[in-house]
Amino acid sequence: MADFMDFDECLTDNIQKILPHLSASDASDVSRFLQNKGVRKLVDLRRITVNILNEKLNFIESSDLYDAWQSAYGTSQSSNNEQPTSSAAQPSNSSRIPLRTLQENARETISQSRIPVFDENSPYFPSGVRAAIKANKRPSPDDRQLMVENVVDYCKEKIPNFYRTDLAVVAKQIVKDYEKSFKDTIVVSDHGSDSLYKQFISRLDNQDRKNKRKAKAADKEASGSKEAYGCVLWDPPLPPSETEESLEIIRLDLEKMSRISKKDWDWRIIKKKLTDSYYLQRKHINVTIAPAPQQKKGTKRKRATVEEEEEESTDDPVVSVPVIKSKWPLLFSAQGMNIHFKILTNVDLKGKISAYVASESKRLIEFLSTKNDSLAKLKRNMARAEEQGLGSTKLVATINMLICYFKEDMEYFVRFTEKTSTYEEVKEFHDLPAEKTPILVAAGDSLYNFEKLFVFIDNILVSVVKNILDGLVLLFSAHFIFNIYYSEKVACFLTFIQKAIAGISPTRGSKSLNAALTRRANEKTVKIQNSMELVKQQELEEKNAPL
């Protein structure tokens, strides 16, 4: 398995070196596609044709890969899959058409087959252009510019998988048909369409810039767009059958229930009341998400450190975590957080984590244990914990090994204190991150062996649980419920929980503090996900292989 995975990484790297513009995830997708085609070693790449690559890439990218692999590993067959019948049938070296010329001709043929013909009767040619063509004259600059805009807009709308090179084909076709009206007066190339092509590209680029500005403006206008990342009900409306006064009565009922013994809590009633009062919970919580003070361009809001908070102005006080906890004590239980998180994101986090551990953790642990000695040691630690009859061993190993694999800092996920520590003692625990991100404090010597888990948000002790699953639910969900960015020390790990386990993967935005961290976390998550898919595929092939 290790050799299999090493080849996957090797092939992905090979693809990225030839096509550096591809993201790691796209290169990994191509690697997996090629392995599905039977590629098991690099020399097999000489048998991969342009036609095969066209299933995953555009023609230019396919040609670049084909050229590089033929050069590196030797020609086995032509790019169009036609086998030579004999050596006698091969043309001599002197009579061969250069490969690059063949490729250019092929590209143009493919493009032409996808592009409609623009002639003097085309509705996309303004009347002034049509008149100039009939008179064998050059159109006015305004008419020519209007034609350029019409043609580019039409191509973008109608041509599937539109590329910039398609505009070169359009320019050549128009100049070829109407030389006297459009051919360059100072000819740079043999086709004389360079200036028209440049006008097409200028129109395309200007249009793309406008679209990007519109998208940014829409994002800016969207209420709570940054805060609502990954959420489906960040700022809910007041339920039609309720008033704020009626919801306040429910809140007071929940507050009273929290004061009775935990063993007497009726979670059927509590769940209904927490669900019914979700609007009021969000209203109280969202007060803590007050607009951040003006920052330098390119920076993001994050949790203030203890020192920074002391220096902040108190002119406009905001509701703090302790106040929210006093109003909604049951929200800070594991079940309460999971209920709120499910309404907020439409994801049953506890259920998702449990399902992942049951179906995927064993495979993930086996895969990671082959990567280095440290990860292999963590797998052996899990085996010893299982021998001792300790619980949640696969989940603990999954956490430990992911953080180790990502080369992140376990101290920003959990810290440890004496096994006999009481709530009051841990309440005064000072060895916490300065950035005040959510963190666990375990009363014990490891995540396999602890008495209790204490959960801190904003360096405030908010909950105590007895198992790692509840601790993980509380820690992770707090980032979404209270709009807290991931600590850069465990950003990859939390991104993996978010995307690979919880399945929360918005197309825009991030819980990381900067673009570089977001990109790194996403690429590492995708890499592991793709690796797991390959492992599962290999397992299936081995299972179905004939004896």
C-alpha cells in the first residue's frame, strides 16, 4: 500500500511540474484518472495518448503532457491512437511534419469545429461593419469595437469550454474572409489578424475584471457574509407563531432546568425548547459579532489576545461568552451545541464524526501509519490502548495522527492537567493560548486516559464532558456558532474535520486567517481525501480479483 500511495504522490508531482498552473487537487484528480486507466509506473505514461488525456484536460494541457512524457519515456504510439503497420510504412525523418505544427493544426481544427461562422450577414456585425465589408472598406473604429464586443460576448455564451485560443481562430476566420476590411495594415504574422485578436482579448479581460468587481461588491453587500460562512441559518427570522416575549419565557424555563441535577434532565423537552428558541439564541450570540474596527487592507478579524483586549475601548461593550452562558447554560452542553450547530449548518456533527470513525478511521490510520515513524508510533499507541480496554481509541488515534501528519501543534487542540483537578481548579487554568481560540484541557496524561475534558472558549471554561467525542463536538462547533477563526496551529486539522467529515464545503470564504493558510489546509485535505479514494479503490480491486 505504501508503494501504491508513493506512486500516486510521484505521479501528481510529475503532472504539476509539467502543468504548474494546475492546483494540487486537480493534479491529484488527473493522477487518479490515469491510474484508473492502468498506469502503475512512470514508464506506462508513454502509452497515454492525447485523446485519453482530453477526457480530463483541455487539448493544450493534454498536448503538453503528451509531449513531455513522450520525450521522457519514449514513443509507443501516436497521439491519435493509430498504430503503425510496419517500419516500412514510416516516413523518413526528413519528410516528417514537425510535431508542434501537427498540434497547432489539430488545435485549430478542433476550435473551428466548435465555433460558429461570422459572416457579413451575421447579426453580431453592426450595420456599419456590414456596409464596410460590402464596399471593401475598413469599418470605423466605433463600429469595429462594437463588433468586437458582440463577437466576444456571443463566444463566451455559446462555446462550450471556451478558451482564449478560440478567439484567435475567430480573428483568423474573419480576416481570411474579409481581408480588405480587417487585415492588419502592418502585418506581423502571415494571417494578419493580430490586432483584431488583441482587441478580442482586451474585451474579454475587461469583462472579466468587471465581473470580479461585481462579485466582490455583492459579497460586501451580503449581510453577515463573512460571519455566516458555512451556515444556512445565521440570522433567522422571528418565528411567526412567537414573540420575543414568548421566547424569553422559554429561555427562562431552560435556565431553570439547568439548575436541576443532570441525571434528571429530560432531553426530549430540552431539545424542543432549544429548537424553538433558536431565534433568540442567535440574536443574543450575534451581538458578540459586532463589526470589527477598521483594519488595514488585507487583514482579517480574529480573536483578540488577552493583552489586546485590555487595551480595547469600553465605550461600546459587547455581550461576552460568560453572559451568553448565563443566559443559555444548556447551550454549552455537548447535546445543546450539537442541536444548535445542526440548525445553524444543517449538519449533525456528532453523527457525522461517529459515522466517519465507524467507516473510515481504520483505513485512514493504516494509511497514515505508513508515512513516517512518528505516525507508526501513534498507531502502536492506539493498539496498546485497545489492549488496556480504553474507549474511543480509533477517534483518539485519528485526531493524534492527523495533527501529526499535518505537522501541527497538539497543544492548540488539548492541554493536560492533573487527573484529580476539580472544576474550580481548572477554572483558574492559565496555560491557555494567548489568541483565545477554543481548546480542551484534559484531566489526565493523554486523550486515551483522562478523567474529564474541560472546554474553553475565549479562555472561559464553559463545559465539562467525559468523552473525546463530546469534547470534539463542542470545540469544533464553537468556531461556527461564535464565528471564531481556526487557530493557524491546527487549521489543517480543523479544515479536515469541516470538509472531509462534516461535509461543510462552501465555494467562497474560509475559517482560516489568510489566503495562504486556507490554500494549504484545503490542498492537504483534498490530498488525503483523494488518497483514501485510491486506497478504497485498490481494496475493491483486490476483493474482486479472480483467485
